[in-house]
Amino acid sequence: MRQGRYTEEQIINVLKESEGGIQTGELCRKYGMSSATFYKWKAKYGGMNISDARRLKMLESENRRLKQIVAEQSLDIQALKAISSKNF
């Protein structure tokens, strides 16, 4: 998975600057990002604190790990069904 250029702390600080009254265009030029990136960040991290963002990242990684476990178990079940359905 691609590593982001900015950390959650930096993203939240940029969004707080925006709430402080700085225009979006100026922020995008200052930090070298597109306005689409800014609005994606605003949709995902808007209204969060740094601790909330860390918790979100932790939950996302746990969710990814659990999905992988379920996928592996599904493959195991399919393999066992295929083996048990054959007549020896």
C-alpha cells in the first residue's frame, strides 16, 4: 500500500488552518497539493482531533487484518469442501 506524503497530524493541522480563515487555494499552493486532495481530507478528517485520527488509522489496520483472516478461512473452507466432495 502506498505511503502518504503527509501524516494525519499534518493533515489535521492543514484543515485547522482552513477553519482559521485561510482560503483553500492558498493552502493548496503552500503545501503543494491539489484542491481535490484537500476536499478528500476534509471529508475524511474534518472535525477530528489528532487522537481521533490515530484511532481511525488503528481501526482501519485492524479491519484490514480481520478481513484478511476471513478471506484465508474462506479459502480453507472451499478447499476442504472440494476435497470432501470427491469420491475416493
